[in-house]
Amino acid sequence: MTAATPIRAVFWDFGGVILTSPFEAFNRYEHEHGLPHDFIRSVNSVDPDTNAWARIERQEIGPDEFDAAFAAESKALGHEVPGRDVLALLSGDVRPEMVTALDRVIEAGYITACLTNNVRGEPRPDVVGIMARFHHVVESSKVGVRKPEESFYVQACEMAGVEPSEVVFLDDLGINLKPAKAMGMTTIKVVEADQAIDELAAVLSLALR
């Protein structure tokens, strides 16, 4: 993961990186409701650029429309799940070690940005405090495009004033990392917090704990 040019910026996904993954909550819900494992993710993977999930992340529909649209999409795959139930599962737990790593990166003088596919709503106080640390925040619900659309990454780089080759980007989804890597970013797939912190520390040659 050696970058061709010096790294000037670190871009972070939020859910699944700074917060624990919502997929864990999805799986608990599936178990409790007798649904197949990863069923909710399978619904989101059908027509991923135009389905209910994509549209609410681009703020093209609101929660009520999402509730009905996701229910219809999931019913078509064999199990009806209200969209409002899915939205209630999105709040993960803060990973304090990742917040510490973010603080170390900022202290070292790197530009930071949060790149998040999100649903507009009332933010949690702890999330507001973390978001305030970033120099830039790029939210799908505000810019009208989402990862993995290339224009999302272009906007992030323009906002941060950097070239893709000057960026290391952390995300827990390979589908979001693929276009970033193709643009020239150094990418880290977050499987676990410790693994990601170790990889980022190696890229930056910086102690992050």
C-alpha cells in the first residue's frame, strides 16, 4: 500500500469505520425475526444505484417513502421488512480507538474528511462531536451523490484541495474502495479497528495509539 506521492489527507468512512458496522445490527434483527442471514444486505444489493436505499441516501425520497419502498423490495425477495425497521438499525457504537487515531492524524497535520453515505435525520450528540473534528464532511444526503459514484470522490478531493494520489481512504466496503483506488487513492479496507489502525499507521509512519 505504498503511495506514489506523499499523503496529505486521510478520508474516513463513518459507519463501519468510526462507528461499528450497521451490518451487525442487521444480522441481529434477522435472527430475531427468523430471516435469512444477510437478507437485508441482499435487498440492498439488488439494483444498488436505483433501489430505495440508494434513493434515500441521495435524499431523493424521505423516510415514509423509504418505509414503503423497502417493504415492497424485500417482499419481492420473499420476506417483507418495513423500511422504518431498517432505519432504526443504523446507529452503531463509537469505536474510541478509531477516534483516537483520527485525533493523532489531525495532530500530525493531515487534512481529514469524512465521506459518508447517510440518511438525513437528527444527529446523535456523540456523533456531532466526532464530525466536528473533521476538516471536511461529505454527506450523500446533502451532495446528492453517493459512494461508489466517482463524482462523490471527486467532490471530496476538490473540497479538501488534494489530488487522489495524495489521499489514503478507509472504508469497510470493497465496493466503495474500488473506484477510489482506481482514481489513485491508497485504500484500506476496515475489517476490524485494530487491523485498520495498524495499516494506516504503516502508511503514514505515524503512531496512532
